[in-house]
Amino acid sequence: MNDLLLLTGRAAGIGGVLICAVAAGLRVSGLYWFVGFQLGTLLMMGMAVMIVACLCFLAVLTERSKTAR
């Protein structure tokens, strides 16, 4: 289970960073919309994905600290 959470956390973290980078890059270039989404919404989506990654990593860390006792 820890391996799955760790893999999910890594994938979500990379995906979230990429989504945020695309949203920021497009906004700096002067666009407000991308594929039917407002860029602010896309940025919030990227942040939400990164929060999921943080929660996955937190679950792995707490499980490791329980087994280390």
C-alpha cells in the first residue's frame, strides 16, 4: 500500500507542477482561456493535484513512523 501511495504521490506531484506551469505560462503570454477552461481554474486544478500528492506522502510518512516504533 505504501508503494502505491508513494507512486501516486510522485505522479500527482509531477502532474500538478506541470498543470500549474502550463497555466502560468499561458497566462503570462496573454491568454485567459485554454481548451474551454479559464486559466485561473486550471491553476487551481494544478494546486489541488499537488495537495493530493502531499496527502499521499503524509500517509506514507505516518505509516512508516508507526512501523518504526
